[in-house]
Amino acid sequence: MELASSPPSRTRRAALALAVLGGVWLPAAHGFTVGITPGTRALFLQVGVGTMTGGTFNNRGTPGNNTTVNTVSVTVPAGQLGSGTAQAMTTDSTVTSSPWDGFAFCTSPATTGQVYVGGFYRVPGTSNAGAATLSVTTPASLTGGGNTIPFNSIAWTSSGNGDTGTTIPSAAFTGGAQTLLSVTRNTWFESCLAFRYLNTQLVPAGTFTGRATYTLTAP
């Protein structure tokens, strides 16, 4: 993932690269949110690998920028091409622990493909600021060798160990900009997203890639 540098009070962005490869062709319950103490106006967003120095955030850790761009990918077996059987995607992210308190929030990415997504929106205690917005933007299609696969062919399931519901709702990419979550002031949020390729169409041989850019924006 990429955590891009930007003014701390306005916008934070992170990116996720996605790839689809072919076999022969090469809940009323809530997820995890927690109130944080008011303070200097700031935003923090982590998608996959991030940076938190000096301990966890609830123990005075300090968030920082991280330029890593993690990937999720899948190789579709020849006999399954276009079958409509969704194919679980794997990731090179290794994040399992929450930077909030160190809890093992995501299950081993090596086996589940889960990508951690979390962060916070903070303002001074006297502020009446409105909510921040978490969104994601994707191009219309994944591309490869002059061919395309619609980006809405990739969906995700949201979860988190110990959660009885979800924070970021489970959904699919739309091939454009979409709002994922409203984050009230002085709140930490997080989810683990497991991606899958819906595999509903036959496509030519090749490797198809694209990037999802996550953005946390405050008013």
C-alpha cells in the first residue's frame, strides 16, 4: 500500500494494486470503531502495510507515511475460466495486528488474503467539525495486452476478528469513485478486506492489472 504525504488536516490517500492472471494463459451489529481523545486536527489512513512508531496508537504511538503499495492477485485455473465461480485473491500484505492496540485483528493474509484498512479522524475538543469520508476510486477496467476486465469484477468481504458486524461494508468496486464509510470526529476505524475475482466472463490470455486508491477526506 502507499500512504501518500499530504497536509494532515485535509486528505490522506493509500493505494492497492490488483491483478488477475489466467491459468493456461498465464451484520445490525457493528464492526470496530472506537473514540479517541481530541487533539490537533489530523487524519491517518493505512491500507495494508503502514507505519506506527513508538508503540500502538492507543499507547502514544506516532503514525507516519509509508510508500509501500501492496497487491492482491489471482491466477484463474484453465478449467474455471468464466465459470462464474468466484476466485479468492491473495495478497503480499503481511499485516495482522491493529495499529490501534496490537490486537490480531486480521487473520493471516497468507491464507485468507485479508488486507487491513484503518485509520482515524481527529479534531480539537471544541470543534464542531462534520464527519470525514473514506472513499475508493478505481478505473473502469483492469487492463492487459490491449484487453480489459471491468473493475466491478472484483469484490470484497469485510470482517475482523472479534467483530459481529462490519465497519467498512462488504461490496464490489464500481469502476469509479465510491463512498465506503462516514467517520465521525475523534474516531478510529478498521476492517479487514478479503478480495475475490467474480470470474463471470471469458477473457483473452494475459495479465490484467489496475489500482484502487483509497482516500480519507475531512471537511
